[in-house]
Amino acid sequence: MSNNMTPTAALSSLAALAHECRLDVFRMLVKAGTEGLAAGQIAAALDCPASSLSFHLAQLTRAGLLEQKREGRSLIYSVSFDQFVALMGFLLEDCCQGRSEICAPLAEIARTAACCSETDAGSQQ
């Protein structure tokens, strides 16, 4: 598996996720998908003061995990799925050194994840 993520970029991403509020924000935005959420929606859902949330969103954005766009007067945040996939690839690169019994459980998790299953995708159409 070829991955363009550097160890420094991976450490930056992991450090940004290493806080309970930022992890909650990131997971919420993963669920929101490519449409993302307005900062105000995130603050209300997590019961987080705007100033604290602004700091956490900035940390995740600097780490490349979030993208930000302006819609009218709102800032909309969404996950940078390219960066997220690159981070997962970096973490799993050479994970099993050819030992399929190690990677098989990871493949099963990916195959059966609710977000990726065919039955889930079909029910959303």
C-alpha cells in the first residue's frame, strides 16, 4: 500500500484527535458526511461554548482533518475524507507483513461497517 502521509502529518492528525471534545466533533462530522454542519449546530449538539468550539475546530482544521466553507453568515465544517483515509492508510500500512490472520479482522470491520454496507446504502435512497 502506498501512502503519501508523512509521520509528521500523522502525528499532527492524531494529536488533534487526542482531546475528548475534538474527537466528539470529528465523529459527529464523519456522521454528517460531505455536507458537514454549521459551527452553531455543532456547538448546540455538543453543548460546547462557541469560543472553546472555535479553538477545537481550528485545531482539527490545521491538522488537515476538517475543511471549512462559508455559506452566508455560517461556517460549515466537514471532514476531509482524503486526509482521514490517508491517516487510516498510514496507520495500517504494512500492518500484517503478509499475515492474513492479522488483517482479516480489519477487513471484516470495514466490510460490515454500517456506513459501508450495501443494505444501509440501499435504505437511504
